Amino acid sequence: MMWKLVYFSALLLGALTSPTPSSTPTTNTDDGPCHIHNSGRSADCLGRQLESVPWRQFPSTLEDIDLSYNKLRAVRTDDFLRLPWLRVLQLQFNNISHIDNDAFKNNTLLEHLNIFNNSLQEIPATALTPLLNLKELYMSNNLYKHATLADSFSKFVKLQILSMGGPLVMGLKKGDFQPLKNIRLQGFAIKCSSNLRYYEPGSLEVIQTKQIGFDMAIDQRPNALLHILRDLANKTFIAIQFRNLFEFMYYMGEEDIFEGLKDITAFQLIFHRGKFNENLLRMALMNLQVAPIKRLRLQYIDFARSPTFVDSGAGSSITDLALDKLELWYISNPDVLRFDWRFTWFKKIRELSIQYVYFNSVPCDAWVEMEGVEIMDVSNNRLKNEFIFNQRCDYKGATPNLHTFNINNNELTSLKDLSLLTREFRQLQVLDLSNNKLGSAEDSRDCVWQNNIIRLIAHHNQFVSESLRCLPTTVHYLDLSYCNLDQLDMVYFEKATNLKELLLSGNKIKFIPSKWESPSLQSLALDGNSFGLISKESFQDMPQLSHLRAGNNPYHCTCELHAFVQDTLSKEKVNLTDWPWNYRCYHPEVLLNTVISKYFPGHVACDIRLVIIICVATTAVVILIMMVICYIFDLPWYTKATYQIIRAKYRAHKEKVAGEPEPFTYHAFISYSHSDADWVRDELLPCLENSRNPYRLCIHERDFMPGRWIIDNIIDNIENSRKVIFVLSRHFVNSEWCNYELYFAQQRAMGKTFSDVILVVKEPIDPNSLPSKYCKLKKMLSTKTYLEWPHQVNQQAFFWAQLKSVLGKPTMTREGRHSAKSRTSSEGGISVIQLPMDDRRPEVAAPNSDKETEPKKKIIQRNNDEQSNQGRIPVVLIVRQKKMSSNQPSDKPSVQPSILEEAITGLIEVFHNYSGKEGDKYKLSKPELKNLLQGELSVSLSSSQDHAEVEKIMAELDENQDGEVDFQEFVVLVSVLTITCNEFFKDFVKKGEATPCSKKV
């Protein structure tokens, strides 16, 4: 019913035709200008700038043609001749001035014809005659000058809606509508000139319709309204509308032109446009007080106060206006609300709607007068807090019957003021606050609401989470859609225990609270927010939830989401109202825009029990592998050794802080196996400690401090020794303590600027057979130069001389034990000296023993670069391949060096006394060689003073052309001199003369 009313109201306004043509025409699917669709039953030709009907394009099956908004000038016989099934024809908004009499002769099924707003000068009665099935005929706004209908209209028994007239119709005659006498219409509209000249009484008596509309101005003939209302008397209408009743001037007469309203029964009376003053409005309202009319609408009215009105103080003349609904829309002057300076005309209004009036205050007495109002709508008025709520007013007892209050689309900001206004509205149940500026934390404190409010509509506001606490907690329905909420305040929802339907669409909620308890909630809308995670636990505390709308969110496609969807769909307890197309993946990127209904994650990824089993098994395997690796590479041993080093270093640091003296105490620390102790005591110690310049050595069985930890003794003595000598053998490799000593020595060597590790291989060792914890030793034996122990006994003296050379000259040492020093990484070059294989050391070297044999120095040098690095002392690998006899007495007396041994030692000392002054410590430069020749061989070599001769000797000795003479090249010079002396020795020894070596060569 209401839709029909709106439809007919638009018709009366001249707006009900077809929609305004689009700027872009509909795409053609045929060759012609029109779009044929709906299986050949519809043709869309709207707005194509057509000047004639394109009938050749029309198929004979057409039932609906839209030719509106074109430039048609006429309708010809052939235009629709081939369309026997045509039922709807729209020709409005053209320039049609002529319609052939036979234009519709073959369109007998036509039901809807619209020729509104054309240029017809006569009503086309003859052309319309064949249309006996016509139900709707719109032919107003044409240029005919009279509204008289032909007799043929009496045959349109199916006609329901008729719109006729135009701006040139100057009046109505009594017989104009006589053919409609026996036709019951649903709607009838008549348009006349804005300057109505005549109206014959009885012109509308024959009209039988449910809705009637008049578009005519009675400025010059105001009494015409009296005759019109008398013609409508004793009839019942759904709606009566007057458009532009007074178009140009306000009614200033005293005659009551609305007197006839009391005899008309109508559901609604509408005044659209026109000028109203207080006197005219009072006339209408006074008659409505006694008229059986239920609704009144004033819209787009130009209201003005009457200059002759005088307030006598006697009260309002409108005290008994009882209407089901009063609508005041788009009134130009808000004074219309109290047109006679009173609000008593609202007293018996059941539903009051005031929109687009833009009033800026509500006097205190207005609320008191509206005692009968049950529904109040003051939306779209730009209201502010102070406009509608006055703190000086006493609202107690105001609007005692108001149950629905709509104040949407205003500029309200304070929830507190609204709560103070409505807390006295005892019957208030529905409150619409949408499209305002509510929700700030500052204006949302200390709210006190009426306990009867069960429905709150507050969408399109600016709520913060804290402001939710200012909302009434008694609501059953709450709409907070599009309020920019980024999170939810669970304090409010814990109190709103009666909430059954909640709308949170279009917000910015980033997550669903895990403990959201709402025992009565049945319907929840969360679509269009910003959360991406949702699970079965999200709504487990909502036992009554049956409808959920949660689409259009940036979902993370995870196992939890998949489990939630599957659980929800399978149990069918909760209905996902927007499933499935509004649910799409946003993360991860590879699944972007994937419909969640097509997302199926792997079973392993989503089964937590299976994941735990796999993780535990994988962890166990990794631990097992790590244990095997640790066992293979002796990591526990290194860990234990590192722990002992740290402990010893800590104790040494404490002793140093206590004032312990600084190192060093020993020239060398000897590390050896207990099985090799005899060789150390009988061979190594006597040679180094009993020489002319004795070395101070440290061995564990003699020099370790009694009562101390063995580890501490090892670390301290290694730290307090300039060198560390390791006697390597198979027994050394199998000794745990030797392992510690080697590891500690390697740690100490880190960061040193000289090499302090000397490896003495007592017997052959295959590097590949060493355990993994000797990886450093294995690397040195496999990649660095080493020297094997020679078999010849007479070569041992040369070995001892080389060992002393590597140890360096004995210097003063401090007595006593010293604390350990810090160690850093350094690894010097490796030199290996091959020593005699014989395990017996010669007692005394006779001057002439083995005089025909020169010691053979077999030197294996795999890395000359490391030997020649400046500032480094090479690590010496001395190879003694044969184990000493185990039955050799340990108390064997010390043996003094032989003449040959002392000669070798002297030779080495002479070389090193002159080397290293200008460059490499182990090589002689040209000036150093000259100084040596002049200082040591000035007698034997007369040419030592000749610079050219020195250059020549230098060139002959320098085999590798590096501009320097190393020890091996120097030995060649000494050997040549020794051989030369020996040649002369045979001749001069018989004569008793001096040896050749004392003469100049």
C-alpha cells in the first residue's frame, strides 16, 4: 500500500515516467540503434537521439519497448504494426505532436502506454480506441487546451491509472470526465494551468479512484478549492495530494477554503510545494481536527508568518488535532513548528516526523506538549547537543508515551547529554543515533540511561573502545557498524547480558577477543573488519549464537581457520550467512584472493599431535647424531680440557692479583710419556743442562710443585717456560696427561709473536693413525717440514747444536714458580732436523775419529717461506726413530762434549752472531757476510778485505739468488775451506809446521 502511495505521489509531481537517460547508451547487440534483449522480448532505445522509430530492427516477438528521451516527432502506422505481442510502450519525453489513427491498431494487447511530456495538441482518442486492454495511461504534460475525454474512453474498463492535463488546460468542465463514470481507478491525476480560470462544480463527481492528485494553482480562484472538496465529499481515498496550491502568493482571505475537508474520508492528505502562511495552515488544521483524515504531510512548503496574527495569550486554536502521523519535511521556515507560538498541535499526534527543517532549539514546553507522541523522528536537521538538550529544562514526565526516538543524521557529539535527555522517557525502547559524531571518550562518561531501551542503532559514528561503556546495557539489538572501532571493550559486553543481535560490520577491529562471553547473543555481524585470525575458540562462550556474518576480512589462511570453517559447517549450529564468496585469503601472498572454501591445508601441517610426534622424533635423531659426532671428534675431551684451562687461568689470575712474580722460570718445558723418561733423563737433560751455557728445563717428576693440582702445575709451568718440547712416540699418544700438555701448549701458542713449540719425534708415527683429538698435531706432521732421526752416532752432536740454536742462547731466568700468562694464537714455521738413529750417545768424540767422514745433514724443508719469516723462531721437529734401550742405567755419568761437537756448536754460534743485524735472523746479508769474513777468517782468507772478492764469494754461495746467505750456503763455504786445509794437512803435518788453516788461503 505504501509503495503504491509513493508511486502515485511521484506521478502527481510529474516525475514518474522513466529514468533520466544515461550519458553512456547501453551497448548494442544488434545492427540497429536499439539494444534487443530478454530473448527478443525487450528493446532498449532510451536516449539514442532517435528522430523516428527504428521499426525495421524490431523483431515481432517484442513485448516491451522503451523509446523515451529521444527526438521523435510522430508515431506512424507502420512503427508498431508488426508487434502484435507488445504490452509496454514508453514514449515519454519526446517531441511527439501527432499520432496516426491506426498507429496502435495491431497492438491490442498493449497494457501500459506512456506519452507524458510531449507536444500533443489533442488527446489521441481515435488512436487509443483499439487498446481495450489498457491498464495504465500517462498522457499529462502535453499541449492540449482542454481535458474533455472522448466517449471511447468508456470502453477502457481495465484502466487503473490515468494521468492527464497540461499547462494549457485553463479549467475543468462538468462533462470532461463523464466517460469514466463506470470505471473504478486506482489513481487519477489532473494537471491544469498555473492560472486556473474556471472550475465547474461537479466536474470531479464522476471520478471513482483511491488516489487523486491535483497539480493546479488557485491563486486567482481560491474558492475553486471549496467546489473541488465538495465534489470529493462522502468519498474514501487512500491519498489526496495538492501540488502548488498557492504558487505565487500567500492566501490573505478570511474565507475558510478547507471547510470541505470534514466531509472527506482519507488515509493521508499531502500538500506538496506552494505557499502557506499561519492563517492558511490554521484553516487546514482546524478542519483536520474534525475530519476523518489520519495522516498529514507538509513537504517543500514555503511557510511565512501572517502579519495580521496577534497572540492574545488565550492559547492555541489547535488543541484537538488527532493524527496517526504528522510529517513536516523540507519546510523553509522552522517557525512552522510553533506557527501560533504554541506546540499544542503536537499533543495528540501519535507519530511525529520533522526532517530537513533545521530548527536550532527545542523549548522546554515543547516536550511537555508532546504527551501523545509515541514515535518521534527528528533526523536530518543538523542538530547539535545544545539544540535538543537544555540543561535548564525539567524533563520529568515529558513524552510519557514515547517508545521510538530517531535522531540520526545530525551533528550530535555527546552520549552523556543524550542519556540525560532520554532518562525521563519512561517508555523509550528504540533509540536511533546513527550518522552523528558520537563516541569520543571525553563526551562518553557518566551516562545514565533508561532501563527500557532494548534497541540501539548507532552506526556511522566515531566510537573509541572506551566509549562503549557509556552505552545502555539493557539492549537486545545493537548496531555499531561503520564506527571506526579498532578493538572491543569486553567490560561492556560482560554487562550487556541480554544482547541478542550485534552488528559490527565495516569497522577496523584487528582481533577477536579470546574470552568474549555473551550468553544471549544469537546473531553477530563482523564482516568488513581488519582481523585475520578466527578459530573455534573465538565464539565458544556464545552458546546461543546461530547466525554469523564474518566475510570480507583479511584472513590468514591457517590450520586454525580451516578447522573453524570445517567445524562450523559440519555441526550446522552456526549459519555463516555470507558463506562462501565473501571469505577469501589475504595471507600468505601465494594464496591471495583464494576462496577459503577451496583452501585445503596438508594433514601433517594441521594435526598438532602428528607435528609433536615428528618434532620429538626429529629432536631425538638430531641429539643422537650430535652424540655420535661428539664421540667421533672427541668433543667431550676438548670440553673437559677447556674447562680445566679456564679453572686454572682463574686461579692464576687470583694469584697474580695477590702479588705473584712475573715469568719466565724455564727455558723449556719437556712433555713426555713415562715410558720415555729414561731417554729424557739420560740424553736430553744432560745435553742441555750440562753444556757450557746450560739451559734450565722443567720436567714434571722433578719440578712440579707438590700439593698443587696436576692441571695447575701443567698450565703454570708451560706458561712460565719460553719453549715447550714434546717428545713424540706411541706412548705419548696414549698418555692422557700428555694430551693435556699438548692441548695447553697449543692454546698458549695462540697470539704469540714467536714459535715456542718444538716437536721431537722419538720414533716413527703415522699422522693418519693419530686420534681425532690430535687434529692440530696431525696437520703439522702432514703438512709441515719434519726431520727424521739419523742412524749415524757421529751425527748426534750436530742435532744437539741445532736444537740449542732453536732454543736460543740461555738467558737469565727467575727462580721459583710463576703464574700463567695469557695466550693468543700463533703458529710459526716448522724446521725438522734429522738425528742419528742410534740410541747411544758417544761418550767422547776423539779429535781424529771418523776424520774421513763428514756429517751428512739431510734436511727436509717443505716450507722454506715459513722458515724465512722475519721475527719468528721455527718450530723444530727432531726425529729420533729408534727407542733407547730400556736397560740403560739411569745413573749414567754426564759426558763432556767432544772436540767435534764443540766445533759444530761454535760454527753455529758464529753464524748467528753475525746474522740478523740488518734483516732475516737466519740469513747473512752482504755487509754481514763481509763482517764475518773479516772478523773470523781474516787469517785463512786473505781476500776478505777485498770488496770485489767478497762480491764474488757472495755470488757463488747464493744458490737461490735471493741476495742473502743462509746457514746451508754458509756451511758450503766452511766445507770448502776445511777441504782446502785438509789437502795441505798431509804435507805439512810431517814437517811439523802449522796447519794450513792458520795460513792465508
